[in-house]
Amino acid sequence: MTSNNSSTSKLDYSLVLIVMLLFLASCAAIYSAQQSGQYDRNFLIMQVAWYAVGCAIIAVVIRFDSDQLRKLTWYVYGFGIVILIFLIIAPESIAPRINGSKNWFQLPGIGTIQPSEFMKIFLILGLARVIDDHHQKHLMKTLQTDFWLLLKLGMVTMLPLLLIIKEDLGTGLVFLAILLGMIFISGITWKMLVPMFSAGILLVGTIFYFVLWNPDVLEKFLGVKPYQFGRIYSWLDPYNYQSSAGYQLIKSMLAIGSGQTSGKGIGNREVYLPESQTDFIFSVVGEEYGFIGASVLISLFFLLIYHITKVGMETKNQFYTYICVGVISMITFHVFQNIGMTIGVLPITGIPLPFISYGGSALMGNMMALGLIFSIRYHYKKYMFSTNS
């Protein structure tokens, strides 16, 4: 039973502190990045404004408890699918092609909005709802029920994935990372997962083979664009593509390496890196703040992931736990992929660094995800006379 005296609805002040530190890190990095003079816009002021919008989103999301989120799940998921479909068929006056991809809506007075960033959060809610409903319905697990759960998770993920992957491979990989994270904690038996992941590894190896030695097959049957191959080639041998696809990677590694241990200091950048305020913001951190500054930033992300993990383990609501795993999967993949691509460990995919890179859509999507975590702690209740509630 619950007690009014012991029920607590509170703000997660530890998470507030982490968000504030990420905000300060973002401001410092973007301030440094915009000194290159590539643009006349003040990205720092715009990022502060997007953070304010993100805080408003958190203030709205935090009001929804578990039951309300469950009821809203399929409505927001369906809304996201409709918007993605509209993005495909919308004229370029509304949805222009930017850098060869049609991923954004152009909104007067606001700028560009990327709906796939919000679809990530809707997908997390959808997968969490599927797993929770499945376990409530099937109390006894069998290979048949596990297969049915796996099929449902795949269907929920594939629908938005197919709508965005041709235009935005990087975001498509995030969708898959979320799916994999949710599968791991879904309770599906390893007798099914081991063959499935083995087949997945074989598929990735096969695709990699075609990318290197027979790319025409992928262009013809999967519609993969030539510039996406260029990212793989420039990753493997950037100096042979330094005048095109390898330019960003070479400059990024040069910037990070030149920062050495303590960095060159604020405003002392020497390596010119185009679009450094977005996907390559970590290169700015590495050059101006060095290994120490980069390590502090990475530690902040580990602290964030640890905190969300702690929240997910403490809650007794399984739906909330699944949401936490989805958010962890999304943020972890973003961080490892973004930092990995700036140091040449992973291919360039155009994935921003969460909470640090400039970009309204990505920041609002990430703040919406944190809004779900805030909601979990805000509506958390302690129970008296019960250890299993």
C-alpha cells in the first residue's frame, strides 16, 4: 500500500546538475567553434535558445506518469510515422534537400526541423510498450512467445527505419541500436538471440564485402547513394580522399592530435574544420581543451548513462525500465559513434554529439528523452509495508 507521507514526487536534482554541466560544455565548445568565421550567425545564442526550448519540453513531459505515457505511445508513434511519410512526399519548398538528403522541414521563422530525431523517442516508447504488454499477456515463456515478441519489435522498428534509411543512414543505425538494446533486456532466450546476431554479423560482413568490391549491387538493389560509399572509403584510407570525403576526417584527427594533453586554450584554434559546430564539435574540444578536456566531457556522458541506469534499476515499473534502456542505447550509440568517427575509429555517419553539437532538432529530441527520465523520478513512489510493489 502507498502512504501519503511516504509518497514522493520530486525533481531529479542529480540529473539537473548533469544537464547543466552538459549545457556549459556545449556553450564553451560552440563558442570556440564559431570563431572560425565560416558563418555570420551566432550559434551560441541559438543553442542557448534551443536549450530553453528543451527545458520547456522537459517541463511538459515530466507531467506524464506511466499510465498516461502508455496511453499516448501509439498516438505519438503514429504521428511520427505520418510526419515521416509526409516528409518523403512534401515538395522541396517545404522539405528542401540539404547536402543531398531530404531530412528536414523548413519552417519560417524557426529554421529546419528533422522529424527523425523525435521519432527515436517515439520508437523507444513503442518498443517499451510492446515488451511490457507482451510480458503481461504471456506469463509463461516459450520459444514461440519469444519469436512473436521478436517479430513485433522488428515490425515496430522497421516501419520508421524504412522511411528514413535511404536519406539518413546514420539515424537508421541509431534506430537499430535502440532495437538491439531493447532486445537484450526483453527476456528473449539466448537460444534465439545467438543465431540471430550471428546472422546479423554475417549480413554486415557481406554488405561490407559488396561496399569494397562490388558497390553497384548495393546501389541497384538497396538504393544506397555513392556518397555513402565514399564515407567508408575515406574512413579506411582518408589520405587518398583528402580533397573530398576524407578532408573532414584528416582535419579532425589533426585538430584533436594537436591539442595534446591540455589543449591550446579558448580561441587558439589553428586547424580549420568546416561545420565544426555540429557533427565535429568533439574535434574542437580536443584541440582547444586537449586530452584533459575531452576526458572530462566523456566522463560527463558516462555519468549521465550511469545515472539513467540507476534510475532504471531502482524503478519497480517495468515499462519505465524499458524506457531507460532505450534512452541509454540511443545516447550510448550517439556518443561512441560521434567520437569514434572524429578520431578515425568509425566511419563518418553525420551523427551529432548529444547535448553538445549545435542543432535544434537533435537537442530537442534528446531533451525529450531526458524528460522521460525526469518523469520516472518525479512520479516515483515509495511504498510502506511492501518490498515487492
